[in-house]
Amino acid sequence: MITRSPRKRVLRIAHLTDIHVQPEKDAARGMIRCLQAVHRLKPRPDLIFNGGDAVMDVFSQGRERARVLQQLWRSILRDYCEIPVIHCIGNHDVWGWDREHSGCSGEEPDYGKRWAMELFELEQRFYSFDRMGWHFIVLDSTFPHGNGYKARLDDEQFEWLQADLKRTPASMPVCVLSHIPILSASAYLDGNNEKTGDWVVPGAWMHIDARRLIELFWKHRNVKLCLSGHIHLYDRVDYNGVTYLCNGAVCGAWWNGDYHQTPPGFGLIDLHSDGTFESQYMLYLSGSAQPLWKG
Ligand SMILES: [Zn+2]
């Protein structure tokens, strides 16, 4: 008799991206409501992935506003979150790179990524770890470009990623977390991208180095799942055996309701021992989480 070992859930992750907390627009209450809904889930998630853009914005803001947002973020996590949080840096968490508007000189000791690393208590801006038979890689998507940014890995990070995947056993499934999507369908629809008669996706919306990342993942077929946010829209792209999930936004349209067709929500991912997974996009505004889309 042939028996197949049953697929076993080993880890449940709530992927909360683009919270954009701020004192205005009832955002703090919204973030608390989302955390409460996550904590009420049965079974309760083992981990929360903060996908970045945790605060409304410090990229273009001065020190005083950055301090207010830092305190708000920290106090809500301290008071309303018991589940361990894995943090990923988003573009809006990088302090002052828009020097024209932030007034930063660039000489401040906590300028740029340093500010985000302090906010999230990170020692590295990109890193990896193992949990319950899965390997997790957290990337830093935000690369400086004038007063703005592009979505890509710097060379140091790409070399580290190559080495990290090389030393991960081929039998171990890999999940990648980045703020900006490596590959996304919704990036095509966030704006009037087709107005020139061609589909144009800005390099700040989707990783401009996606081709070399996809080629790297092709060499390491144990890369199963890439999670992102940034676009505030939900989509799932399956390409070369890798699933790319862009998991909407906790804040929806920056705390102004739905963004296009995607309501405020978060991703809920169940990872299995055999390298498979199930994902859902969850609504939370009612106070208890309800699945909207299953992927
Ligand atoms: Zn973003």
C-alpha cells in the first residue's frame, strides 16, 4: 500500500505591509484593529512579517515629524503586539533621502536606512534565517536615485543573496520578503501606465533588476515564494515555479478606503513541511479577519 505523508502546516505568517501609520486619518486605530484581528486568528500566526512602509513617510520629512512617527509606531507595537515581528525596510521608512523636502544634509547620524534600522531594531538591512524547515530571506529594495529611489539590490546585497542561496540546502524551501515587488501584475495598473501607447512600469514600482533575480531563482528551484507590498494592490503571479504575492496594504488607499479594487487587508500564509503553502488576503476592518481572496 502506498501512503503519502500528509501535508503538515509548520508555520503561519501574517504579512502586514504598507501600514503607513500616522497621527491623522484614524491610522493608529486602524493599525491597532489590524493587529487585534491578527491576534484573534485561530490558529494564531507564529510570526508577523512587517513588509515595510510602516510609517506614513519619513523619506521627505524633517526630524520632528520622523520622531512623532517613530513614537507612534513603537507605542502601538509595544501595547498591541505579542507575536514576534520580522521587519523589512520600505522606501517610506528611509529618513531624509529627499533632501529637498526633508531638509536633511545627509550627515545626520541616523540619516537614511540607519533611521529605519533603529526603528525596527535591525542590525542588518538585509538578512536571512531558518524557521521550521523553511529558509527566509529579507531584502532591502530601496536604492538611492537622485532625490528619489529605484527598486533594486545593490551589488553587495546581490552577492550576499547569491552566497546565501548557495549555502542553503536544495531540499529546504525558501521564502523571500521584499518591500517592492520583484514581479507583479498590479504594478502595470497602478497609474496611467499605458497612456503613451506602451506599458511602462517605473523602476520605483517593481524591481528593475527582476531579470537577474529571476535568473538566480532559476538556479535555486527551492525558492518557492516571494512576498511584497508597495503597490497597495493584491496580486499573485506564478512564474518559473515561483509564486510572487503582492499583498495589498493594511492602509488600503493611505487610510482613505479601498485602493482601486483592493480593500485594506493583510496576507495570511500557511507554510507546509513539504515546501507548499496556502495564502489568503484577509480583511480586518470589522475587527475579526475574514478571507477575501484565496491564492
Ligand atoms: Zn513603498
